[in-house]
Amino acid sequence: MFTIEHEFDATVITLVDEAEPGARPLHEDVVILSFDDRVVVEQMEPQGDGVARVTLSLRQLDELRAALNLPEGNYRLTPG
């Protein structure tokens, strides 16, 4: 399940981990904040004592999107 909310300066997507009862331990929700110039991915630490946060530039996000569909190797995206 996921939710999408539009706030003043960001779009917030929350990914909720769902599974059949007893199938596996559930993970904390993943929150993705999309701004004009960056994307921030957040998730509570398993111990619940903090938030793990990764900030990606829009260029890094483009490279991640491409990498998910490419075989093993080294690549460089060309502008355009």
C-alpha cells in the first residue's frame, strides 16, 4: 500500500510494508519527499531511535532509474 500527499513545497509518498500474517517481519514505512531540486528517502531505524535519510539530486535519481533497467557494468548518462 502507498499514499501520496501534495504539500506546499514537496510531494510526499509513503510506502507501507504489507505481508500475509506471519509471512515475514514487516519493515518500517518508507517516506519519499520529492522537492524541486532533490528527493529525500527516509525510514525509521529498526531500533526506533532515529531516522535513516538519503538525499538524491535529480541527476542521481535519473541515474538510479536507468540503473534499475540495465545489466551489470559501468555507465554514464549523456545529457539530453
